[in-house]
Amino acid sequence: MTDSERHIGKRKLLIESLREKGIQCERTLRAMMQVPRHLFLDSSLEDLAYSDQALPIAAGQTISQPYTVAFQTMHLEIQPGEKVLEIGTGSGYQASVLFHMGAKVFTIERQWELFRFSKLILTKLGIRYTGKFGDGTEGMPTYAPFDKIIVTAGASRVPPKLLQQLKPGGKLIIPVGEGIQKMTLISKKSEKIFTAKVLGDFKFVPLLENKSV
């Protein structure tokens, strides 16, 4: 669990590159500076940990590109103390960034191998969160409503139950589409009124529904 001066130096360079690419939310950048991304990866990938690219993790999944993590986090405008639901824990990297943004983190993972890995690493890093193993499209109704929801896999549609579990005045960010997805920011104006804004093209692993777990 080493986070050396070399790692910190590489992280600083990554943060500067994100700033140059248009990530202007300093709170997001500060949170990402606090998260040792190399600890969420296999040791064989350590040298690539602070490159701005998605990298493989277990169960055929990926850890998102840092720019994508920063982009989604920035557009949610997370405030300290807000309840944030993450769909797709993966390695636990995005959950750590949310925690350092001051959020109360709730996160769901459908792959057992990743659920176990993320629980181990997040616990070791002292990240406080509520995790669930299961279908992310079902959300976490027990803890709803949420101020913000972030989906870290490409969805063919916006899961209706996530919209239901979003607090009026809240925001949901989700990549929608097949192959190349449209990053979509949904604002819940009232229980029945939503607005959507497309923020750009991204590529994620697919969000799968209703797999028995």
C-alpha cells in the first residue's frame, strides 16, 4: 500500500494534464490528487497508472480514463454531505474520488470479483461507503432518494428506477448508447419533470441488466 514521492509526482503531472484538457473544477482535481490510482490496478500496470487512459481490471472490465472520471465528477457539482449513488463500483477508484469530494458514497457492483476487490482496497484506504453486490439498474431504494447519481457503464437506456431514486433538484450523469455513448446529464426538476443535456461522446463497457447474482 505504498504511495511514494514518485507516485505523487506522477499524479501531479496527471492533474496538470487534466487541467489543460479543460477540467476546471479545482475541487474535483484536488480530490483526484488524493487518490493513489496505482493501488487500484494490478502491479504489472503500475507504470501506466497515471497515464490518461482506461486500463484493464478483473472480470473483463476497465478502470475509467482519469479524464472521464474528472468529467463526470465535475458535471455532477457534488457538494459535501450529499448522498451520491454510483452504478458500477469496478475497482473502487471513482468511489474514492467521490469520498474525497465530501460525498456520502453508495455504490453497486454486479461482478463478484470486483465487489470483493473494491471492498478490500477501499477499506484499506479508509474510504467510508455503503456497498452492494447486485444489479445496478435497480439502484438502492433502501437509501433513496439521492442527491446525485453517477453511472460508470454504457447504458442502452436510462434505467427508470434510477430516475425514481433521484431527489427533486438532483442530477444523474450517464453514458447512453451502443458502442460510442452520449454522456448525458439529467436534472430532475420535480417528480415528473426532467431535463437532459448531452455533453459529448465517450466509450464505456456496457451496463448489463437483470443478471442473476
